[in-house]
Amino acid sequence: MHADDFALPDGQRDALEAAYATPPRAYHTLDHVAEVLRHYREVAQGPGWRQPREVQLAVLYHDAIHQAGRGDNEARSAQLARQEIGRWLPDEGIDIDRVVQLIELTARHGAIGRQEVDEEAALFLDCDMAILAAVPAVFDAYDAGIAREYRPVAPGWIFRRKRRRFLKGLLARERIYLSDFFHARLDAAARANLRRVTRGFWRF
């Protein structure tokens, strides 16, 4: 956690760390959360957040439950956030429904139109997708991590086909990033990565 972040009670932090350690993961780890928090702070220094604590909690919990191949990870993570915030921060005035809403939106990455979400939700979702614009070596490590997480639950050829379809779908969108803040800064780099991997690695 950064000095500018909102501190969690020790028990809540310990429980959150335990959640991210189960099951063992290659990408959806606390390192990923730390990277999303870095982008969260960039927004704080730029356009800013109207509900900074709610957004930070959504960042912290958005992948707390992650089992490759399941379709309810986001919903379960959102419910864990509701439970833990209610337990540890009952008198902090947190808009828990907003935290839950933001986390549940992450299930629709790549399928949400700009008009479907408010500006703050767009910025939050873009923080989570900023990895697409990382330098090629970091992007490749992310892509390999996703593959390792799915290896126990899906044959390689099925995973590659679905992964390529998802990445090509992102590339086909008019905007990869929903907010103007991320679109202006990251769109070109994200498209370069997506073109490279969809053309270079998986040919069908």
C-alpha cells in the first residue's frame, strides 16, 4: 500500500492477502492489484475521483476470488467485498453498493459501451485494463500468466482460441479504453501489443 492510500485494519488486510493467495495464481495476484493501484493514483493526480475510497476498495477486492474457468469470480469477489467492508469498516460511511457495482462491472471487460457507465466507472475499468498498454515484455508476462492460470482447466488449443478471440475483439473496438484520460495515453500502445500477439503467436 502507498502512503496516500486509505489504510485497512490489520485483520481486513490479512484476510484480503489470504484471499489472493488462494488458489495459487500466476497473474491475478496482489502484484496485479498493486499495478492497478498505481493507475488509480495516476487518476487521483489527474482527473481525480469523486469516491476515492470506494474505488480503492473496488481495486483491492476486484480479483479477490479468482478460479480459472469459473464465470462467477467477479460476483463472488463483490460479495466478499460487501461482507468484509461491512465487518471491518461499518462506521466509515462507505458506499458498499458502489464498491459492489464497480467490481461486478469487471466481468464485462471488452463488452461495455462508453455510454453504459459513468466517468468514474470508466476510469476504474480502464485502470484494470491498463496492462494491455504495458511495454512488450511486461505484456507478454501478463499474457503468459493468464495462460498458466488456465492450463489446469482448459486444453491449450481451446484456451488459445478463446484468448485470441477476446484480444481480437478488443482490437476491433473503436475504443479499447472507455475514458478519455486512458484513451489518449494508452490506446496506441495497447493496439500495438494486441496486433503483435494476435498476428504473431496464434495462427489458426
